[in-house]
Amino acid sequence: MATKKPLTVPQNGTQPAEIKTPMDNMISGITTTKSTVKKPTSFSLDPELLIQFKAGCVHQGRPMSSVIEELMLQFINSKC
């Protein structure tokens, strides 16, 4: 059996691989003030519509869940 070697991690001079700026957060649609707890959801959609929606989200560089949440809020806040 191999002997265990202690793991050492440098404490100075390390930083995350990517540091997001506030502008990056604005563009990505991610906010730090909202709760990060999300509830998984499942529903059926027209396959062609889903493909178009995914492509649109990729084109805009946005996660599908953030776009759906935005659409849900617009629906809730609309005056029918």
C-alpha cells in the first residue's frame, strides 16, 4: 500500500481561475442578491420550440433557466 503524503496548498499568491467583474455578472444575468436555492422542474415542450429556445439562449449567452424565470415574472406581472 502506498504511504499517504500530506497535501500542502500554498496560502499566498493564489487566486480563482476566473474573477468575475460586476459587469460580467450583469451580462450573464447572475445576481448575488437572489437566493441560490432552485427547485428542479420538469415539463413537456414541443421539441422544435425547445431547440429554437436553446439556440436563442446560447446566442444571447444566457442560461435557459434565467430566461424562463424572466418570462414567468413578466407573465405574473402582466395585466391580462
